[in-house]
Amino acid sequence: MIKNSLKNFAKNLVLLFIPMGIFYLFIIFAIIGLFSATMESLQNMLGELTELIHLSSEASSASVNQFLAYSLEQLNWNGSLLDVARQILSTDWLPTTAKGFFATLNASTEGFEEQFLAVVTEFKNSLGTIFTVVISILGIGILCANYATRFAVRKSVVKGGIKKFIVAHTVVPLVQSIFLIVAFGLLSVIKLYGILLFFAVLLILSGASLINAWIVHRDKELALSDVLTSKNVFTHLAANLILLLIDGAVVLLLFLFSPVLAILLMIPILIYTLNVADANADSFICSLVAPGAGASEEKKKLPA
């Protein structure tokens, strides 16, 4: 199984461009949406704050004018405008004046601080919503990339009715993608047990891959107990580990060359590897069936 895994991995390597293209397309959509939505929220916040400051300044014009006059008096106007600019930039005049200005508005305008904080909080909440939508878009991108890659890798093996198509190309890639998204999320939070989580997810995916292949090829009349043995699961797991070690070595080399490129290629490579692993499971199921089928045919040809 391990030798066949490496063979399938190398033979279908050109199909890696499928998850790369789809995932990068969704990344572009996510970046454009993130930039557009963030700028719109920022513009709305600045507009609301500007209106709030304007109305508050008009309501407490005497206090504001008095404070501004005092702040301007702190500057030395005997020199040129360039000297004044240098004085502003080289001292704490600008942040001090800004703090004093808002403190004056807050002291002379009822409810100014509460309204100001409400606008800022609304902006922060909108950023949280935008971030959630962007993560959702990337998650959909992983689903689509996984689906298309699985179909391309397994189309020559998985043929038949609509039930096979649904199981092979829809149900399992959905489960795989959910595991992939959850695993990445947990790995970013649970650092101490990350390795154990990684092996647990990989073991589950290895067993699920064999079960899926058995369901797809049930017409071969092969018992599940003949497929889902500890030896087969751990052999399949070992084959997947070797493929992932190859992935890790490639990503590490890319990281040394360009960290950004390594991050961009990491998920497409993982999606490709998972689907090659499923194709390997198909080949393994077929190899278990072939000898038995052949023996049955020979028995039929023997004289009574």
C-alpha cells in the first residue's frame, strides 16, 4: 500500500493545480471583500465621529475655543512656519492637544463619551462580523477545492450510479473538510496537545477513507471486516504519514525560501494529499477483491 501510495501521489501531481487555483480564487475574493467591507465600516465610523464632534463643538463652542486658544499659545510663533511644524512634531503638543480637546468636549457636552464609545464599539463589532464572513469564505473555498480535487483524482476509479457519486464525491469530502477546518482551528488554540490531535485526526481520516472505499465498492462483495482491520488501518495510516512527511519537507523548503509562499501552498497540498490517500484506499480495496474474483472464476472452470 505504501509503494502504491507514493506512485499515485507522483502520478497525479499535476492535479495539485486544482486545489491551488480554487483556493487562491477564494482568497482573492476574501481579500477584496475584507478590504471593501473594512473601508466601508471605517468610513461610516469616521463620518459618525466627525458629525458627533461637530455637533458637540457647536454646543460647547465657548469651552472649545478657549481650549484651542490656550493650546495655540503653547507654540512659539516667532519663527517661520517650518519652525512651528518642527516644534509640533518634536514635542507632545499634538497628542496632548487631542486628548485635551476630547476631554473638553466630554466635560462640556453631556453624553459625549458614551456616544463616542458606542460608535467605536459598533466599528469593532462590524470588524468581528467581517472577519467571520472572511473565514466562512475561506472555509467554502476549502470545501470546493476538496470536492473538485477528489473528483479529479478518483474519477477513473469511482464509477457507477448516483449513490456512489454522492458517497465518494460529496459526503466524504464534506466530512474531511469539516475535520480539516476544525483541526486547523484547534491546532491554533491547543498547542500542548497539538501532536496528539494531529494523529487522532489522521487516524480517523484513515479509517474513514477505508470505510468510504468499501461503501463505494460494495458491489465487489467484500466484507467490511476484511477491510477495516487494525493492520489495514495502520498500514494506510503509515502510508498517509509518509505522504504528509513529504508535504512537510516541501513546505519547510518553501518556508525557507518564502514564508508567504509556504503558507499559501500548505492547504492546497494537504487537500491534494488527503484525496490521493482516498484514491489509494480505492486501489487497496480493488486489490483485495481481485484475487478472490480470480479464484472464483477458476473454480467455475474446474470440472465437477
